[in-house]
Amino acid sequence: MESITTQSGLWETLQYFLPKVFFAVICGGLVGLERELKNKPAGIKTNILICLGAALYTSISVLISQVHSSNNYYGDPARIAAQIVSGIGFLGGGAIIQSRGTVLGLTTAATIWVVAAIGVCIGIGYTSIAVSASILVVLVLVATNFFEDRILGRSLTFACEIVCHDPDGSIRLAINTALAKFDLTIDDFDIAQKGEDTELTLRYSGHRADNKRFILELWGTVGIKEVKQT
């Protein structure tokens, strides 16, 4: 692990921090790119900042513990770094949404938690572990989607909210027809009136590709004003 004191020059300070900043941007950006491509709330910028912040806090924690080491006074480098674990919980909690019995954002929250751990690894100088962990996280996120699509098949569950003008029930009939057309099985539904409009909340299961075609079919249905995947 690198060592630096308060008397070190600017160049030594840059040598200490710049590699950590570089690897934090690379590792956070690698995981964030995968999240960004899937249109998740925590994308490239969020994951880079989380990884960078964790790395800097950990690095500063190490520096503080070494300030008086020449006088045989040693601090605990884990004190500041330990607060990252609790602090990152607030971000993770903010990424989780509970709506109509469906919990969303758990994967995003878990990703934020892991990215912070990667930042801690960078902060204490274990960049090889951080890079390997980043690649592993991306592989897990990609491989699980492939596994869900190819192996689990119809076990995926989706939810969407539909706002439409449906005084005679023809839109509801069209939705049921579309579900059957794309081999989707409805698990639960809720109907509410919003003025002259009807708000439908559907929970159904099927294949990811069939769900995409179903959503496109809804957008092309006359009378449907809004479709939101939740």
C-alpha cells in the first residue's frame, strides 16, 4: 500500500490520488454503462461518482491514519471508510420503489452497494481486485438477463400502467386480445377512474421479447393515451 505524509510535495500527492481517480472512473463507468444501456436510474454518472467518492473517502481515511505515524501515533483507517457502508444505504434506499405491491430497483440498489465496495478496494490500493470485480458485476448483470430470457422463459413478471378513454370497454377488450396474441398471462389487474379516463394497472408474466411487442401494440391502439412500464 502506498504511503504519503502531509509534508509530501504536490507531485507525490498527485501520484497517490490520480491512479485511484482513474481506476474509479473506469470501474464505475464500466458498471454504469451496463445500467445506462438498460435505462436504469443509476447510470454512468451515478456509478462513477459513487465509486470515485468511496475511493477518495477511503484514501483520505488512510492518509489521516498516517499523519502522526512518525510519532508512533496510529489512527484507524477503517473509521471513515466504514461510514461508506451506512451512507451508501441511503442511496440504495432511494433507488427502491414500491408501487402497487411490486418492488422495483433492488438490482440498482445492489449495484450501487457493490460499486461502493469496488471504490473502497481502489482507495486502499487493490486496483486489480477492483477491476476484476467490475468485470464480474457486468458479467453477472448481463448473464442473468440471458438466463432469464433463455432458460426461465415464461417466469418473468412485468407490470404496466395504461391510461385510456374507454367508455364502452373496447380498449379493455383490445388489451385482453393483445395479451393473448403475445402469449402473456395476466396475474393481477386494477381499474380506477381518473375523470373521464380509465387507469388500468396490469401485472402479467411472459417472455421479455413478447412484452416489448405487447407494449408497442398498446401504443398503436386508438384510445390509449399513456402506457408506462413499471
